[in-house]
Amino acid sequence: MSLDKKDVEAIARLARLEINPDQIEETASQLSSILEFVDQMNAVDTTGVEPIAHPLDLVARTREDVVTETNQREHFQAIAPKTQDGLYLVPKVIE
């Protein structure tokens, strides 16, 4: 897939990016290369291949679910503008 100057300008506008006019051609070439690579990856037959979270067969190290911090709710709520029954009161933002 080949992108032209107009495509790059539209993408930059949507992404809220400022691209120097002198770099538009180079950016178009780089983006086109990326899209061609994506097309190559999409062409690979992945039927029967299960998705994985990590390429290595690793087991996540876990720790015991133990409370390590002290309860400081009263300390933190003492500096809050408004609290009630242990909860923070905030202004309504959705009508």
C-alpha cells in the first residue's frame, strides 16, 4: 500500500501530529513500508495457532496476597475536602 502526500497530511491531522512539509515524502515512505509489513503478516496462515502472551514458556512469579501497608484512611481523609461514612464526596459530573 502506497501513501501519498494527501494521505500523510490526513493521518497527521487525525493523530494531531505536526509534520514538517519537507518530511512528508519521507514519512509517506516510512508509513507505506509499515503498512506493507502489516500486509505481509496478515498473509501468513495462522489457522490452528493459539495466541500467547509471551514467546517464552515462562511461569509468572507470584507472591502471597498479604496486606503490607497499614490502614491510613483517617489520615488521608483528614485532608480531603468532604467525606462521609469513610467515603470521599465529590461533585456530581453526570446529570
